[in-house]
Amino acid sequence: MKKLIILICLFSFTLNYSIAQAYTAALAIEDVDISGISPGEKFVIPVKFKEKSGGLIAGFQLFIEFDHNIFQWNATFDNPVSGVQNFHPKMPADSWMFNDNGNQMVALWEDRNYRGIDLGTDEVLVEYVFIYKGGLEKGSSSLVIWGDRNEEIEGKLVRGKTEMYDESLKNFTLTMLNGSVKN
């Protein structure tokens, strides 16, 4: 009888631990070399899903900060089509929302079926299209970094935190690998 009780307790603990354990995931902004392009020309920054520990992906909000003096997003909130390309096949273009709030690029995606999707290792989620404005000296670089905190000014969100949700709408614990634009 004692063995049965111990087994039941051990099973219960293991089940509770596995349900409560947060999934982990990694996202990356790829480094881009723009040497050889002139002001006014376009370039692309891939955003990649690197890996996850388990679960399905039901949605995320991506906040990416860059130097608006050196490059600009090639679209608007009302017409984002020219500013994004190469959507992951499991994430059709019409399930995304994009904006540049003047401080960060913002992308929101959710699985419209609310079941979640599975992604493989090192897959491109989307590519942002930017226009080089000039000002990045030869041999230098400009960081492109993930938003890691929320910041409001006068009640308006000016910086947001990148988050990814599983099929139970719980946050993944994220590792976010920043990128850069090099000249």
C-alpha cells in the first residue's frame, strides 16, 4: 500500500511539474551587411525562430529597435505590404499586423485557429524591408535589438517587450539574439 501511495504522489508531482514548467524559445535578428548600397536603396533584415523546448506557438508580439536616422521601414501601418516579405508558410500575411511607432518596429501575429503551430529550428518568420538613409560609416555597424521592456510616456506605449505565447496563452521564456546592420 505504501508503494502505491508513493507512486501516486510521485506521478502527481511529475504531472504538476511538467504542466507548470514554462517553455523556452529563442528568436534572432540576423546580421546584415549593407556595404555597397547607396542611400535610398532597400535592404532586408530576416527575423528567425531559432528553437523551442516544447509546446505550440499561438502568438507573439515582436518589438525591434533600430536607428531611425540610418534606415527606415519601407511601409506604413495602413499599407505594410512593401515593408515585409517572405512570410513563414504557416503564418500567412493576413494573420500579421505591422507598425513602426517611431521608436521600434512592431509585429503582432496570432494563430487564427487558436490551436498553435509548430516551427522547426532556424526558420525565417518574416523579413523586414528597410530603406538605407545613409550615415553609417564604412567599417561601422548599427545595432538592431529586441524590445525587452515596456515604456510609456504620457500613457502612450513608446517601447514594448517582445513576447511569445504557447497554446495555453502562457509566455515562453525567451532568449533574444540581437543583430546589426554593418557597412
